[in-house]
Amino acid sequence: MINRIGKRAFAIVFTVSLLGLGACSSAPDAEDIQRVPNKSAQALYDDAKQTLDSGLYARAIELLSAIDSRYPFGPMSKQVQMDLVYAHYQAGNTEQALATIDRFIRLNPNHKDLDYMYYMRGLVNIKADKNAFQEYFGVDRADRDANRTRVAFTDLSTLVNRFPDSSYAPEAKRRLVWLLNKMARYELKVADYYYEREAYLAAANRGKYVVEHYSQSSYLNEALEMMEKSYNKLGLPELSKHAKMTRELNKKK
């Protein structure tokens, strides 16, 4: 009985500790903002910029949030919001970063730095899809739901299509290639799952989806191979033969 009570108490303390850690990484509350000195908007921004450049992101968020709260219509309000996005991104506060970006885009649809906001939205969604603990230990995450990856792909595609001359466009294009391969790989992981469980039609359809939507990825041949062997298991020799011929022709390109 004592051991059970002790274990339960430890679990409660451990949970409370985790909640406390989570609170530390969240957006600053009213007490955080009150700790900011009563200075002019420019003086506060100078402090915030120096802090941000020093990599002290939590403190930078406090200062920038205070400026955003105290001077919401000031001449540097847009720059403050952009800096907040970057600070939240670096601090790993992806939801706060996305909320700030979405508010900025909604209220400033014609702003000259809108390309930067779409670029950062893509980066934030990429970061939100990561799991630092599992990546550190080399765990393959390809079988995870790819929704965040798809959103990031849309964000960066919007940047490239709407702002082709943006200074962020070249990097966005490079990341789009990586995201395309990641989405294709996810579909093939799911296809493998279905194939191993003899759900051959579902496996073939996943391979077909890669061919139809991610033909520019480096996983096209694997998708065709999945279609070939799945159709063969289904007793559909013509479809299997067609997938094989397409794969062989693609290899010659």
C-alpha cells in the first residue's frame, strides 16, 4: 500500500514538473511583460534586437511581446511581429509562431515582407513536424502522418509562385525538393504496411498516388515497383506489366 502511494505521489510530482517545464517554454504571460522596463518603443526594440542577436530567445520574446502589447500601432510594429516569429521559431514555440504569422498575413495582405512570412511559415511547419528526441536516437519517422509536411510544402509553394523574385525563393525551392521526397517516402511506407498485411489493392493505390502526385520525387521507381508487385498479387497481369514497362522506361531516362 505504501509503495503504491509512493509511486502515485512520484507520478504526480513528475507530471507537475513536466507541466512547469512546458509553461516555461510557452508565450510570455502578463507577469513576463511586467518585468520589462518602462522605456520608449525604440529603446525597448534596441534591447530586444540585441537580445535576439545574442540568441537569448526567451528574453527576446518577453521584450518583443511587451512592445507588441504596449505599442500595437507603432511605426515598428510590423518589424516587431516579424522578429517575434523568428524568436518563437528559434525557441521551438511553433504554435505561437504560426499564430503570429497568420495574424500578420491576415492583417497585412499586401505587405512588402509577405514573402518572408510565407517562408517562415514553411520553416515553422517543418520544425513542428520534427521530434528532436527520436531524431537524436536515429528513429525513422517516415511512417508518421505527413500533414505538417504537406502544409509546409503549400507554404513554400505559395512563396515561390507568388514571389518568384524573392530572395527566399531559391532556398524555398531546395526545401520543396526535400519535402516532395519526404511525402513520397511517407506514401511508400504506408504502401509497405499494406503490402505486408496482404492488402494489395491499398498498397497499389498508394504507389499509384506517388506516381500521379510525386512523379518528380526520387521514389518514382519504387512506387512503380510497388504497383507492379501488388497488381501481380491481385491477379491483374496487364496492370502489373504496364507498371513494369513504365519503370523500365523511366530507368533509361
